[in-house]
Amino acid sequence: MMETALYLIPVTLGDTPLANVLPQYNSEVIAGIRHFIVEDVRSARRFLRKVDPQFDIDGSQFYELNKHTSPQDVAGYLRPLQDGKPMGVISEAGCPAVADPGADVVAIAQRKGVKVVPLVGPSSIILSVMASGFNGQSFAFNGYLPVKPDERVKALRKLEQRIYNEDQTQLFIETPYRNGKMIDDILATCRPQTKLCIAANLTCEGEYAKTRTVKEWRGKVPDLSKIPCIFLLYK
């Protein structure tokens, strides 16, 4: 009998073979779950079919969790756990609850005293820190920076200040179609000696992780306009 718990189920970061990034144990856990809290029902179904082509999709329940879901709905999603049934949380890519709305439901589970089990899987945040050569003892993930150019420049200056004042690696992301603009702003705003690591398509085909100084990057940036990237700054 499977233990009643909220299982946090990582997903591949892109179209990469499951065996490359997810342990077999995850598949065994998934096989015992029929209630899933998901960021997108369609992609969650696709993922479950990839894990097991025979998975009973029709016999499973999916509860959608995104920025439009009300807190009342989120709290109600955990009812199957109260009935002794295990539940899984699946995000769009990578690890649930890290830079992901799944954190809300985990917070409720913790408040209710429900057991939470994080499964092993790929995190672009951790992988990019590993590949950068930057400080892995102290780093901060800042999510998306402001969209307005003047506010974004201000945010970049503040992050750069923290690198030098606190000896802390700073990470952030951008919507793929705005990657080029983000890189332009970094190269125009940051000090020439500040180091920038660009990590793209991690664990997928065309994987890319390169560290150079701002000065060295100028004129050598590849076209990353449609590729999921993570940017890291350090001194």
C-alpha cells in the first residue's frame, strides 16, 4: 500500500529521454497515484503517457493550478489526501514548487501536517549554478526581472551590487523571445569585468552553458531568441 503523501513529481526540462534525467523510482511512485495537481492538464497527461503508455489517464483526476486559481480552490484540491489517497504535483517543466505555482499547494499541505515527498529530477537553477563556475555556497534566484527597460536596468545594477557586496551569485530568467533584449541590457549596464553565464536548453539537445566576462561576451552572443535560458552574474 502506497504511503499517503503529497509527492512532488519533476518533469523533463524539454524533449529529452526520461531515463536521462529521472530515476526509475519516480515511475513507480507515479504508478500508484490517481490524483494530480498540475500546472497544465494537457502537458501533464502527455508526461504521464511518456512515463507509462498504459497509464490510466481516464481513471485519474486532474486539478489545475496556475495564477488564475483561487486560494479557496487550491485548499480544496487536497481533499483526496484527507481520504487517505496519495497525490502528485506536476509542473510544466523541472521541479514543482521551485519558481512554480505548486509552492502554494505545498504550503497548505505543510500547514495541514500532510507528509510532503520531493522526488529527484532536473532543476535548471541548480544545473546552471553547477555549470557556471560561480559561487555555489551563496546564490539567489530572482525570477523574472522587470519588463520596462529603465526598471530592468535598475534591477540589473542592484543585482550586480549584491555580487560585489555580498559575494553572492545572482540568477534570473526571461521569456525566450526577450532573451536578446535582456542580454543587450546586461552587456550595456554591467561592468566589463563582471562575469555572465548563459545556460540554455539544459539536459536537452543543443545544451549550452558558457561563462565569459561582460567585455568578452560583446559581439559573441548566439541567437537565443526562442530558447529557454537562465542568466547568472558573478564577479
